[in-house]
Amino acid sequence: MKKTRNSTTTTTGGGGATTAMRVIVPLQGIVQGRGGLFLGSVIPCALFYFLQLYLKGRGGRNSDEPAAPPESSPSETHLPDVSTLQRVHSRLLLSPRGTSGLAQVSSRIAKQADGPYYVGLNHAADDPYDEMNNPDGVIQLGLAENRLSLDVVQEWLADNTRESIICQDLSISGIAAFQSFDGLVELKVVVAGFMSQVIEKPMFFNPAQIVLTAGATPAIEILSFCLADPGNAFLAPSPYYPDLDRDVKWRTGVEIVPVPCRSADNFSLSTTALDRAFNQAKKRGLKVRGIIISNPSNPVGILYNREMLYSLLDFATEKNIHIISNEVFAGSTHGSEEFVSMAEIINTEGENFDRNRVHIVYGLSKDVSLPGFGIGVIYTFNENVLSAAKKLARFSPVSAPTQRLLISMLSHTKFIQRYIKINRERVRRMYILFMGGLKLLGIECTKSNGGFYCWADMSSLIRSYSEKGELELWEKLLNVAKVNATPGSSCHCVEPGWFQLCFSTLREKDIPVVIERIRRISETCISRS
Amino acid sequence: MAIEIEKPAVGLSKVAVSDTHGEYSPYFAGWKAYDENPYDELWNSSGVIQMGLAENQVSFDLLEQYLEKHSEATNWGNRTSGFRDNALFQDYHGLQSFRKAMASFMEQIRGGRAKFNPDRIVITAGATAANELLTFILADPGDALLIPTPYYPGFDRDLRWRTGVKIVPVHCDSSNNFEITPQALDAAYNEAESHNIKVKGVLITNPSNPLGATIKRSTLEEILEFVTRKNIHLVSDEIYSGSTFSGEEFVSVAEVLEARDYKESDRVHIVYSLSKDLGLPGFRVGTIYSYNDKVVTTARRMSSFTLISSQTQQLLASMLSDRTFTENYIKTNRERLKKRHQMIIDGLKNSGIECLKGNAGLFCWMNLSPLLEEPTKESELTLWKSMLHEVKLNISPGSSCHCSDPGWFRVCFANMSEQTLQVALTRIHNFMDRRKAMKSSPDFSSY
């Protein structure tokens, strides 16, 4: 009997007049809405039909359309176990059976991330360290959120908020009323200016190419929806930040094919690896639609130099695919290396590359200590993507009062200049202190030039050089040392033992506390010899 | 001369190129006409009056007053710890204070007849996002939701575009005031089944858009019985629940569930928003209230894609937990909407136009079928065009709401001043007079 490939759960109960001719149609047909396409052959259908009757007679449970002829005789008193209904579509095994009679939910629910990254975040949130009130709490090193310069922003807000939101000549109707979903023009203008200030170059960002969203997360998802169909794939250099899996894959049905980078190369991307990954994807039958990079990279914190960006563009041109450059940490560079935005390459080398394939994501939450005020930016050179993204922004818009506030804040260019400078200094300072502290413990970090985290090699502390060993260490760090760090395996790192340690939620005086805690458990770890 | 070989353009997805965004439909085309020639009392008194936008501007002054008096709601600089919490990691749980305030506000709107647990509230950036999110959670691509017609045109886009989910209409017609019947539900379900489409739920809007009427308790119970029987979900979009003209007539599905001790409730999910009731569409505040734990957890995680800034949450938390303000607002808003509604109903009646008996919402459902040349969609669109270009009123044709009876139109009355509404009514009156004259003059060949 042919197996039906569509989502094979039949709803039951008073379905009443189920068609006698149970149709076997390919999934494609259903999705394309070609209802009424009758392909089935009579005998399997009739068998199906009789099985349905039998299963329905069992009292309203959802049933799978089985792949094999029913093994159980009508005299059995229980339904065949799900697992015996072999060859059912893998999605079905994931979808929750629920209690009997409970309406099913989509397979997306089953595909939720619950790995160490999220467990650790929740743990730390439930038992947060506080010098005074909870000195034994968990110190959060898993959150790339910038609290280093909150006081500077706070000061500005204290002086300026009220006027910003409700301006003299702009009553509530101005902020309450319906606006276009992709952001106020004034905000786009100041954001364009801000982006230029952040990269510290007189680069022109065109406000008309900007779509504003409620954070960088929806910005990435919107681009994923626009550039790839379900079942297609993006290449992403690994290690990459854990949330990328959610942002790109969860609701879109798009796959990520990691392009492994190694410590030997300082985790920088090689075109050989890109090629290999592309070909592997092809072999798996996956159509690659684009590459997605983060620059400065997360979790490692390195910058892409000009040469590498050109190579990427060449590669994308050769394969006729897109490039998404996630530059949310552009304002948190702290080393001596120059930050080069993908936009700069396009602006200067416009003719040599097809700008229609380049899309940049930016956001204010990392650089401007404003995660609670999340604004994301899609900056694209592609008219069609711009048009689609503008419409899709309706699902993730930024509220008007927040926009007004940001317009005001970002227009205070002197304040912004001062803020960027102070923030950079503090990030740099914390980076040096933290790196230094880890070094004292014999833990080396990749030389990073951006972002507010260290990518640390803790492999000497793990018992077995494997993912298992790494997770044991992670667990020890979380539950014994009470430090939440992100294990490399959550970032798809191919080498075990690497951890991302974010220092941006710490104050300087917390660093010795962290180092001490790590030291204590490192003494109890058996080093790999 | 060498022939240039054209390289294939870098491709986009089906989602990107599809026109499921629906911006070519008349519903949106009318807006364009308005944008090009908007009415203004002083500067453009012959411009197009926008009656296709369901927004509530009748109670702005109350909001303004509140914000004037409570400037601390908009100022976080002083409270150091408050700010730190405020600017905290954009936690998708949302501020506890905001969820509490929303729960309490939703209870007040329902006259305390239903209780809402703040921990079941998931916040999203607008009801649009809430509806899409629920669709992602309740259905897979290719599955369907049953939606009674006529329905809000935006659903075609919001529920289908990225989700790949289909809408199967549940046909309601004027023979019984467009009420939803079990027969219609069954027919729609069977229609879906016959095309091998799996139905995952029913989505109702209560009070209804575009009908401007609440759903009767008995109908809600029938719908609940239907979804239970079919073992599917029920989404109740209650974004107009605070815009009923009297406090008593609106029955929320939450009340029905509470009355039956929440049996079978984990298939029910409510969508709410502040855009309509509070006249704050620019704030982009939506919520999902689900009785299903798994849905709550998943929705919360998915809300990462559609967060409300903590600043906005803070502001609204203060406002919505101020009972003096909310009680007064709800009451006053209701009265004003009722008055407006009466005004337009009377005005239309004077012009010989009947509307569906309405008791809620920011619009009325107007019956212009007697004016149609033929009872067809094409005739309706011709009439709609006349209204737009001759009478200079943008109203929404029933066909864009998938109404099976041609000739019905949705007319919004709360997004303008009373004077503007009067102008609109006068224009309609004149239009009707002209048509009467045309009909009684046999020599008149065309108008």
C-alpha cells in the first residue's frame, strides 16, 4: 500500500461522510492547492477506508494513516502503538500525540530548541547573581546584551524622554495613529546616520533602503522568508550563535548548512570550506540560496577583512546566491583592526558585484544598550526584497512611541558620539580584563576585535575530548561554579571544549568573582593528557 | 557586436514574489485613492473621505488627558532599578506588570464575567502578529482554518502568506443576519475534507468585523460544540470587545468556558489588542490568551519575532492598571461610539439605506444591494467605484470580505470628526437623491 506523504493524521469524530475514495495525493499537490486532484487507485483507497472505519470505531482518537496493512485484528482492544506504524513521515513522530482527544498542534511546536544554551539562560534568570542579595547566584555569561553603558543612556533618557514622546506640536494622535509598518521616515533617516557614525566612516546609508523591525531577530527571519523557500538552505560559518537556528529555520522551513571554521585558522572562514559545504548541500539535495555571516562574528568575535568579503561576494556571484551580513555588533569593535561593512564594499565596488544579492542586518540592541527597546534594521540593495520586507514588517513592527524616542535620541549627535566612544572604551577594557583573568587560569581565547564576549578554549578542563565531555564541563560550570557560559556545541562548533563567555552584563568587580569560581572547579577537573 | 549574455537574476522565494499580501484588492485600492486626494475640512473639502479604516479616534482626548496628568509613566530616568529592568534583555515573557494590567483590563471589558490569568498572556506587536503566530502554531502548511464570511480582508494575508495555511470560508448570508450556523460549519468542513485538506481550527471575530455585531451566546456554544466534535481549535479574535455600545451584550468565549468550568478549553485561544478599543494602533500591542499550556509556551518563544519594547509595556502597564482611568475610558468610549453609530444609522436611514442591526465595532454593515444593476460581484464593484470616484467616499466592498451576498459594504464611522461624518452622510444623501431622480426619468440614458 502506498504511503501517503501528506501530514497523515486524520481528524476523527463526526466526520460523517468521509469520501469513499480516500485520495492519495502527493504533499506537493495539497500545498499547491490543487484540491480535487484524484489520483488514487481504488484498492489501496478502499483498504484505507475500511481501516479508517475500524480506527474511528475505536472512539475518536486521532489516527495515523498507516503505512502497512493493519496488523491488529478487530478483536484487539487497543490501537497499534505509534511506533509500530513504521515508515510514517518523520514529522509525525515529532508531533505530540497529546492526551487522547486533544486537538493536535503543528509540527513546529515539536521543533523547539531546548538545548543547553536555553537551559543555561533560564537557570541564570531564575537564580541571578547579586553581590548583595544573592552572592551565590548564577553569574550570567550567556547573554550577549550590553549593560556596560546603560548609565549613559539612562542619563539621557532622564533628561529627554517626556518631550521626545509627546512633542509640543505632536499630540497623542501623532504617536497613536496608524503609520506604515516599516518605520517612520524620520527614524530611518537618523538610523542611517547612526549606522554611519557607528562604523566611524563617512558612509552613506540610504534611508529609502531601510526596513525597521522589532529587533534583529525578525529582520533575519524576514530575509530568510524572502530569499529562500521551505526546504532550501543557507550556508552559515560555524560556530554561529545558537539563536540563528531559530531565526532562520523555525517557521520558515529553511535549513542551515554549517561551514565549519577551525581554531587552526583562528576560526576564520575559508573558501575551500565554503565550496565543500556547498557541494555537500547539493549532494543532500538541498538548494543553497544564500550565505549568512555575522560580522563581527558571534560567538567568536573576529572581523571579516576586505579580502574575505570580496571572496564571499565572488563566491556568491559564482553560485548566484544571496549574502546576508549580520552586523549588529558593528559598534562594539574594540581592537585595532578596521571594521569593514558589506555596505562599504558595495558602495565602492558597485559595478563589479550585483548588489541585488546583498542584504545587511543591523540592530540597536547590542550597540546602544537598548535591548528592551529592540529595533532591527534590514538594509537591502534589492528593490524586490525591499518591497516584500516592507509588507512583511507588519508582523514585527516597532511601536510609535519607541520610534519617537529613538528619533530624538539618535538626533542628538553629540550625545551619540560621546556614547559610542565611551561604550567602545568600556567594552575594550572589560575584554582585556576578562581575557587577562582567563589567561591566569591557563585558558586562552581567540583574539577578538569585536563583540562583547570571549571565545575561550577550555578543552584542557574537559575529561574526554568530545561533545559529551564539553557538556559535562558546561554542567559543572552551571551547577557547581554557578556560571552560565555557552558551550561550543550549542554553536555547532566542530572542536569540543570551546565556550563563549559574555562579559557585557558584568561590572568590573564581578570579573575576579567569575575567575575565582572557574578556578575552583578547574582544580577539580581532570585535564586531558 | 558581441551579444551580452544575460545572467539569471538572483532568485527570491515564493513568499517574496507572491501577491498574497493582497495589496491589489479593492480594499486597499480605495486607500490609494484616499491617499492621493484626502479630505480635509479646511483645505480639501471635496477630497475623498476615508471610511475604510477601522480606527477609533473618538476618545483620543481621554488618552491625552491621562498622559498629561501622569508624565511619570513616560519617564524612567528617575527610577534607576526600574530602568535597568526596563532595558533588560528583551525577555519574551514580557513585563509582569504589563501582563497583569492587560489581564485586568480584559476582565473589566467583560464586566468581570471572565477571569484572565496573567501567566497565560503572551504579548505580540499587534493583533496581526498574534493571529499569524497562532496560525503558525496550530496548523502546518497546507492545513486550513475555517473562517465565517464576511471576514476582515487582512486575514487572507495575515493568516496565509508566510504560514502556507489555507482559509476555507464558512458561508453566512443575509437570510439570517449573517449568523454562523452549525450547518454552515459542517459544510465548510466537508468541503475542505473533500479536497483532502486538513482543518485545524475555526477562527471567529467577536464582535465581528465587518458586521459590527456581537455573536450570540447560543452561537458560541454551538461553535464550541462543533470544534470539540471535530477535535480542532477555536481562535476568538476579540479585538473589538471594548467597542460594544452596551456593556451587557458582548459575550466572550471566555465567559462560556468559565460557565462550564473550563472543560475542553485547551483548544480555545483568544486574541486581543489595544489598537481598536484604546485607539492606539501606533503602539502595536497585541496579545494571545490561550488555555493551552503548550500553546502558551510555544507562543511565548515565538513572540521573540514580534516583541513590544519594554518602554511601551511600561507606559501601558501604568495606564491600564489605573482603574479610575480604565473604568471611565471604557464607559465613555462606549457611549461615544454608540452615539456615533446612531448618527450614521439615522443618516443612512434618511437616505433610504438600511444597515445590519449592529451593536459593536467601529463600522456598520450597509446594505446597498437594492442599488445593484444585477446581484453580482461585478455590479457591486461598479457601485463601489461610483462611491469612490463620484461620491468621494472610500468604503469597503463586501466582496473583498468574501461576502456571498453582493451589495453589502462596510462603512467606518469612528476614524473622523462628527463634522466630517456629517459631510459624508450629506454626500450619500445627495447620491441617493440623484439615483432616485435618474430612475424616475426615463430619458436619462447614463449618469
